[in-house]
Amino acid sequence: MLARVRSAAVLGIDGYLVDVEADLANGLPAFNTVGLPHGAVKEGRERVTAAIINTGFTAPLKRITVNLAPADIRKEGTGFDLPIAVAVLVASGQLPAEPLEGYVLVGELGLEGDLRPVRGALSVALAARGAGCRGLVVPEANASEAAVVTGLDVFGPATLPELAAHLEGRAPLRPVVAVPWQGAESAATGGVDFSDVRGQPAAKRALEVAAAGGHNILLIGPPGSGKTMLARRLPTILPAPTLEEALESTRIHSVAGLLPPGQPFLTHRPFRAPHHTISDAGLIGGGPTPRPGEVSLAHGGVLFLDELPEFRRNVLEVLRQPLEDGLVTLSRAAVSLCYPSRFTLAAAMNPCPCGHEGDTARACRCDPALVERYLARLSGPLLDRIDLQIRVPAVRPAELSLDSAEEGSAPIRERVEAARDRQRRRLQPHPGLYANAHLGPREIRRYCRLGADGEELLRLAITRLGLSARGYHRLLKVARTIADLAAEEQIGLGHLSEAIQYRTLDRARGGATVQAAT
């Protein structure tokens, strides 16, 4: 007898439907799975057989063939356990087939018939709704996540017998009620706040500009100057994510198996801080069927790279595509996948190997050639993609007083959100763009116009700093953000001058600041 049950799998962050066909034929008892199953799918036959027996059903003494269609796509994961078990029970006449019409089943089976969570439940739910299915069955632990998708009845049984009772009508399950969206926080702050940072007004201002426009930022300063402390507080001044942003981040974390249990979606912008020993595959993503890396897990939030020159050169160079395009493409022999990776890069580094170049309190022990080799670890194309480069000097003893009042994250975030609102209104005709950092050349020409004085200053900056076309565009985008923070529609000379001052490394290479030249 033949039975067919609909299931689903995840490829990248997108779900696709899979037909699970079970055929029971006469012959020596055997259990074969075809349709390009990977290791975990092949092992599922042992879990399915044990679960069927241990839950009071009868394991058919037949030649069982399970086909996973489409058969030309490699199947991975443990989510096929439940549909395979149900298909076998339907084929053997132990469960009815009619109640399964229009439903998608996904779940891992334990040996006692308990249902365990799987990755990518949100993507599966979206695929099921897109295919016109009326319902979805997932493990109880995934039910609240899948129920976020409206227009789909989601059921979350805890065990195989519980699902069987529902299909037979003995104990019907109730659809899971979705947790209503009630807004989100900008970040899981963990108790950190900008008021913890003493001094460093210039660095705080640069971080505010970075948050307001979604710009990348590099903090350069001696050890102990507060670079890491400042960067870890950047998420606390970012605007709270919208529902669409939260769902996209949730899909990535769900596929990676990092979504907290019982949490239907991420309620804050992610903050990722990998160690400098990370591999390029760990940062960008990888594996036989590529999994999302740190750049994708930071999508919609902040990727913090501390001690930037200590990262291997090949690791840093893979950042170019995601920093430029907001996505990363991973190609393998069998598959090519794209993961979203639109994040704000926050990086920190010492100005020289010993860390005290330019420090008034301690003398630098590095000769110029050593400093030059140290800075050369960062390629020009990578630095071109970092909009703000700011010096963070050592904190003076007088600024460390515990009695001094520092501005907290809340008022800074209010200014950032006001600037982002102006950008969203301005960019409404351009779907997918919501911050100045995302502007393309055409939008820059339209929204970043300068007066005659500004054009003259910009030409001087390009000449003195040797900016590339990319650096030129990023300078204009930062100036646009500074004007938005000031609630001004026209980019003024002061806005452009401040943006130029945030090109620290360019000014160092140019040998003089633009202000000195003027």
C-alpha cells in the first residue's frame, strides 16, 4: 500500500515542501529511504521504527520504501522523522489518511515517540502558507515560532500518540495561538548603558552618527581607552527593529539553531562578537550545505570585531561582499545559497603594535616601519568600506570621577530614532532602503546635494585624502546622516566638515588634515 504525507525542509533560510511517500511491499523486511537523504535522514529509519514500536503501534514486517520528493535536492536534518512515521502508519492502515489533506508535518522523533524541536520552523511555516496549505504540525517546542505566520493553523503535539489521537478524532488538538507582536527593544542590553562610559565625547558622537545612518565604524586607540566598552553599547542606541526586521533575523537564527526555546521571534537587534581566531567559514558561513556565519547572524544588528588587525587577512577580505551588498553568496558543488547580511560593523584596534602611538601618557616603542606594517594588515578596499574612523584617546584621570554625569543611552536613542524616521520617509519610494548607509549612487545624487562651498571643500578633501569613488560616496552618506541628526534637509558645510574628520586613517595617510590645508 502507498501513502503520501507532505513535509518541508529548509534550503538557506527558505523553506520548500517535500512529499514523503511510503510504500509497503511483500518481501523480506527492510527499510530503505531514497531521494538524496543525508546521514541524519538515513538514521531516521531507526528512530522511526523504535518510536512506532514503543508507542503501541505495530512495525510493518514488509519491505518499506520511503521516497523524499523532489529527489534531486539533498535532504538534511531530523525533521523528516515525524512525516516518515506517519506515512508508514497510514500505509499500514493504522492511521487515517483523510485528516492529513492540506497539512505539512515536520518533527524529530525520540525513541519513546516524543517530538523534539527542529531548525527552521518559521521558514517551514512560511513555505506551507505560500503553497496554500491549511495547517502545519510541528513539535510543541516549535509551535509558538511557527504560529507567528498568520493564515495557517499550527498544531504542536508533544508525542506521536498525541498526534495519532488528533488524527483519529479521539482528542483533537487546538491550534496554537500566536504571541501578538508588541514591539521590540533595540538590543538585549544586559544592563549596559552609555552612561557607564566616562569622557570620550568625540567617540560617543561618532557612534551616534553610526547608529543614526547604519554606518560602519572603526575605533582606534590605546589599550584601556574604552574602545570595547563603547562598541558594546552601540546596540543600546540603535532603533528597535520592526516586525519585518525581527522576522528576518528570527529566520536566520532559527535555521542556525540559535533561537532561544519558547521564544517565537527575536525581540532585539543581534550583537555578535567573534574571536579573532575565527575562520573565514565561521565568519562568512560554510559547510557541505552552507550554514549562516557570523555576518548573517548579525543581520539587522551589530558585528563587533575587536583587535581588527589580529584577524587573518583572508578572513577580513571575505567581509567585502556583505559590507557592500548586504548579502553573502555561498557556492558549493551541489548548491549555491544567499544569506542576508546587512549589519553595522563596529571594529576596534590599537594604533600600533605596542598600542601607545599618539598616547601622551606613555611613549610608543614602535619604529615607523613597524607601525606601517601593522596598519597594512588592513587592506585599502576594506578600509574604504568603513565609513567612520575615529581616534579614541586615553581617558584623563579627571574624567574617571564617579560623580561626573554622563548622558545615557535613552536620550541618544531618541535622537537616532528621529534621524531614522526622516530617512525612512525620504526613502519610501525605494523599497529595501531604510538608512543612509544603504544609498546607491543614484540615491546619493538625489539626496546628498551640496552647495557651492560644500562642493569646493569636497574637492579639496578628495585631493588631500586621496579618496576613492567609494570613499567619496561614503563621505557624502555620513554627511547626510549628520544633517538628519540636526533635522536639516540641506547638507551644510559643518555637516561635511564633521564627516571629513571621521576619515582618520585617510587623513593620516594624506599627511595633513583638510582643516590644516584650509
